[in-house]
Amino acid sequence: MSNIKKKLISGVIWEAFGRYSALGIQFIVTIIIARILTPTEFGIIGLLTVFIALGQIFLDSGFSQALIQKKETSEVDLSSVYFLNMIVGILLYLILFFSSPFIAEFYLLPDLTNYARVVFLIIPINSFGLIQNVIIQKELAFKKTAMANMISALFSGIVGIGMAYSGFGVWALVGQQISLHSSRTLLYIIQMRWVPKYTISTKAIKELFAFSMNLMLHSVVNTTMKNIYALVIGKFFAVSQVGYYNQADKFQEISAGTISQVVLKVSFPALAQKIDEPLYLRGAYVKIFATTIFFVAPLMVFLMCVAEPLFRFLLTEKWLPAVPYFQILCIYGMLLPTLQISYNLYKLFKKGRFLLFIDSFRHLLVIISIFFTIKFGIEYMLFGLVLCTVVMTILNLLKSGALISLSLLDQLKSVFPYYLISGLVGVLVYFLPKFDSDILTVCFSGVIFISCYLLISKFAKLQGYAELMAFTKSIKTKIKK
């Protein structure tokens, strides 16, 4: 095995370990803090998330991807971007610092100014570690990012929980975020020990910006749309509703998003290797498509069924208003992987412009749906999101399937059984008797759901079940060796 291949395999393992370990730690920390603080306090920080996310995009301006994509990066390239990031980070912070009162006025929350001016420090803090992270990725040294992510998540979790128990309220969430980004940046600096040259080359920046500009614009649009519901809810509804929505969205994203991200990362290079073999490519795509839904559909249906006892057990009674939002978002989470996997085909056949067009059209549909549903309430807005996703999924499957001569009907046939079986088992589980203990209800429902789903899948001889058994067998063989 070549050295680069060993590095790549090791990198993937460490990247997955670091990503999901940190995610798991942050999830547990969020649950603990949510049991102490109120939805309103979570909502206040939720209102600022979009500004931090957008600031981070403008801070980086796509330069990280440009540097990673560039085969030969000189010290001048790295140093130029490093100092540019620092300057931009400070300027962005100053802009946000003086804009904080206007943001607070927009949301009719005077206290938001103080929280914003502290939490926006995340942007200049991150500017000090961006280049170190680029070097780590170029060297495929993902063990370093894994350790940084895991340690910073643990450290910031201790800070956040400690402050929450000490009665700091919203400041506990601010402290958690500041300590997360500060410790991660510090760990990047310590691990890489890279020192920039005191130079800025306008020529190097211009070359990189030519590549990074489109990436930055695409990221700005996607990030804005990802946070648009929190923005709209914060403006037209009570702040506590932002807290409920954010918590519901976070639970949904951890559940469906985790599986989707793994599949997207693995499926693209797997499909790319067989682009010159149409029959194999079509079969591999259908297999990936079906296997993903085999896992995602039952998971999301099950979570919909046990949402109330699950939220009550993990977050206490005060978070129960988030349950309807979570259940609707679970439907969205069930559909999203089909949309995302079809995007891989556009990338595979270098249909980048069409991907940008169809993604923009999806965003436009979402904005229109918000406009027509906002007066009916948050639940109707989320149902509008689901409807937009259904429409875009059908359009995408129709167009992307044509690239590999795969009809819409064939694609729907490959996944429909999983949705049908999940729905039928979900109805059964939903009407099961409930116990006095919420955790007992969730566990009992889970055992029944998994048993029935796997049993029906086995007798129906579904491809997803066959893939699961093959994977389980390979794991057992490796353990025996």
C-alpha cells in the first residue's frame, strides 16, 4: 500500500473519530445545559449564530479551499493569507461590534448588544488558526484536528456546564462558545508550530481569490438559507421559539445529518472511480441510494414516534413545545439524503453550474414558502420546507438520474419499500402502551421498532438489509483475524 493511501485511510478514520467524538461531547453538554437554562436563553444565542457563521465565511473568503486545492503552496502564500485573515477578522469584529445595537434593536432585545459584542470575538479568534488548519489538511494529518476538536469540545463543555450551574444564564452559552473556539485555535497553533513570514503578497492573494470567490458566494447563500428560519422566527415570534426550533433542528441534524455526511464523503470517490463503467456506476448509485434510506428512514420515523418521551427525558418538560417542530423536521431529514446524494452525480459529471442553479432555485422556493406560511405559524413554515424538499427531490432525481440513464420511477422503486415499512412499523410503535418511565418507553419502543423493521426487511429481501448483513459479516471476520 502506497504511503499516500495509508495517509488517506488514516486521515478518514481520524477525521470521522474527531468529528463524531466532538459532536457526541457537544450533544451531551447541550443536553445538560438545556436542563438548567431556559429556551429563551438558548434562543438569544441562537439569534447570533447566523452572524457568526457569515462572519466566518467572509473571514476565510474561500482561501482555505484555494490553498488546499493548490498543489504547491509557498510560505509567501500561507503568510499572505494568514495576515489577511487577521486583518479581515479584526475589521469584521469592529463592524459587528458597532452593529450590535442595531441587531438588538431589530430583535427588540436591548440586552442582546452585550452578549453579541463578546460572542463575536469568535471571528478574530478563529483567524489565528485558519492557516494551521489548512496545513494540517494538506498534510493529511487529521489526527491533529481530531484531538483539537475533541479536547476543545470537552474543555468548553466543562466551562459551559460550570457557568450554567453557577447561575450565569446566557453567559454560560457565551462562555462555552468562546472557550470552544479559543482552545481549538490554541491547539492548532501548538500542534503545528508554524511561524508566518512578515509579508503580504498581493499577487498571491489575487491568484487565490480568483478560485475562492465563487466558493465564498456559494457558502454565503447556503449559510444564510441554513439559518433563515432562526432569523425569521426571532423577528416575528417570541425568542423562546428560536430556542425550541434550534434544539429541534440540532436533534434532527445529529440524527439524519450524521449518516448523510458519512455517505456523501464516501460515495463520491467510490462513484468517481467507476465513471467510465456506466452499468457498474448505475448499480453502485442505486445501492448507495437504497442503503442510505434503509438506515435514515426508520431512524427518523422512530424518533418521530418517541419524540415526546425522548425530549422529556433528555431536556425536561420545559422543552416539550419543541416536539412538533422536531417531528416535522424529521420528515425533512428523511428526504434530505435523497437530494444530497443526487448532487453527487452533478459533481461527478462536472455539472457545477447546473448544481448552483438548481440549489438557488431550491432556496427561492423556500423563501416563497416562508412568505406564504409565516402568518399561520412556525409549524406551517416547516411543513412548507418539507413540501419544497419533496418538489426539489423529484426534480433532482429526474435530472440527475438522466445522467446515468436511470428513470425517476426506478429510483423511487429502490427507496419506496423502506419508507413504507418504516411508516407501518412507526404506526405500530406509536400506539404501543406507554410506561411511567420515559426512558423505559423509548427503549421498549426501540426494541420493537428495530425487531419488526429488520424482520420485515429480511422477508422482503430488501437490498439494504443484505448490505447490512454483508457489512456485519465482514466486521466479524476482521475481529476473528
